[in-house]
Amino acid sequence: MSPQARKSSENLAEGLRKDIHLAELRNVLGISQDELGQLLKRKQAAISRLERRSDMHVSTLREFVKALGGRLELIASFPDGSYHIKQFEQE
């Protein structure tokens, strides 16, 4: 792994240890809004609006994460444990 890729992975791992906004995640992965827009077939301005939203469909968030090279997983956390919600995963 190149030093730049290693640093990017370390930054991503650190980000996963805390809350992270979509724009921060995209930046950690080194992808611009324009590049992500091309992957999602949307304009850069639409990506900017998505990143600022506090509410969106699970399917939209799944597309966003998939375009960044990831897979969306939903975890419901309770005092007695956490549960992986599989209902919204694509087969």
C-alpha cells in the first residue's frame, strides 16, 4: 500500500471511530463532489445538497455510500445490545 493510500486508510479508520458527516467521508476517501456526481449521474450541486441534508431515504444513502466504494449497514443500538438491521440491504 502506498504511503498516501495508507494515510487515507488510517484517516478513514479514525473517522469510523467517531461520527462522520457524508462530506467528511467523501473527503477522507479523496473523492470530489464532481467525481461523485459523475458516478451517481448527478450534478455537483446535487451532491452538495445531499451532503447537507439531515434526512434522506435509505436508498439514497445506500447509493451514495456504494458510489464511494462502500456498503451501507444499519445498526440499531440499545442499552442491552446492538442489532444489525437487514431489511434495507440489497441482495
